[in-house]
Amino acid sequence: MNSRTKVIQIEGIVGAMEMSIDLPDELKNNPNFAVRGLAIVAHPHPLMGGTMDNKVAQTMARAFNQLGYVSVRPNFRGVGGTAGVHDHGVGELEDLLHVTEWMQTPLSWTQLETTAYQPWTNSVNTLPLVVSGFSFGSFVGSHLVQRLAELGRPAERLVMVGSAAGKWTLASVPADTILIHGELDETIPLIDVLDWARPQELTVQVVPGADHFFHRRLHCIRTIITGAWLGMPDHRKN
């Protein structure tokens, strides 16, 4: 955690929800900085030690900060200060949907001391929303993107790291989804991800030598994510 990170609790569906908010560096010195969008980051499996403080989840959040997004990393049910018990992705999906609604409500941000007087908070209901997740979080994230599309609130983009193909049933994802996987992933074999991606004609970006948790390769995740945004439309310039 650093000075750009704020840990808060909000009222969730089954009780308190704990989450970390990561702000772009620019907002620290310039409250009038034009935020590019919002990004939600879903962490790996709660029953296997996954939390919002997972290094991959933090790296993803920092990458979005670098691109000008405000990132939110919620703890799933039963983790840290979040109430409830693990619900195998069902309740977790509802919780992430609840968090996105909170993120896209101006009043949510004006009630926080850190962001209360920052102009960007007034237009969060119009800012693009990126959905991302690592491992189990990618499974829940894929279904969140599907649900948001059904509700007429489509996500700007989906980013999946250590995609949970072969372990859980993933939703069909948009063609521009960013898939990042480690060559030596021992938890979710690369071949399973390729088998899932092949019929959808999705591109998988493989990090050579990386295991499931991307030890010594975290910087590669940041490079791939920021690189994927090069050339993408930026609403701040319109």
C-alpha cells in the first residue's frame, strides 16, 4: 500500500465489503486531473489465500493507474473485512456488480475524504469501466462483463490474467479481451487456456518462464496492459 491507496468498507449485499482504492499519481498533486476511467480488479481464489492484496492484483491496479484509471480491488466474501462466506462465484458475481454500481455513483466518491472535492467524481456515471481479474477473479470477471452487457452497461474492456479456463466455466468474452498467461503456469496449464481461446479466436499473450503467480515477471503484466491501450480512443481528448 502507498499514499495513493485507500482501504474502505462499504455496505454490501451480505454485510460489509472491504476494498482498496488506488488513485493515479496525478490525482495526488492535481485534483483537477482528468481521470480516464474506472477499473475493478478481482483477486484469486479466497480459499487458496487470494486477497485484494495479491501481488498480481496490485500490479494490475497500478497498470490501470498508470493509464489514468481509478482502480478498485474488493475483497471477496469471507476475506479480510468483507462479510459472508465463499459462494463459488455466485455471490461473488453479485458482489462485483454491486461494487460497479457503487463506483459509477457520484455520491459514493464525494462521501470519501480523499476524493470528496475532486471534479472527476461528478461524472463517474459516464466514465468507461474496465473489468479485470486474476485466476478465480478472471472467472468471476468474465461473467460480470456478460452481466453488464445484458444490463446495457457494457464494460470498456476485459483483462484476464492467469485465466481460469478448465477450472471454472468461463463466460464467452469480447473479441478484444486481453488474455495474459504464464508459460509455466502449474495451476492452470497454458494448454487449457489455448483450448478455451481457440474456438473463440482469442489471442493469448504468453509470458515466457512465468508461473501462475508471475514471480519475477510481474512487470510483464504491467507492460502488456499499458501497451494494449496504445492507440485506443481516450474520451479525455474528445
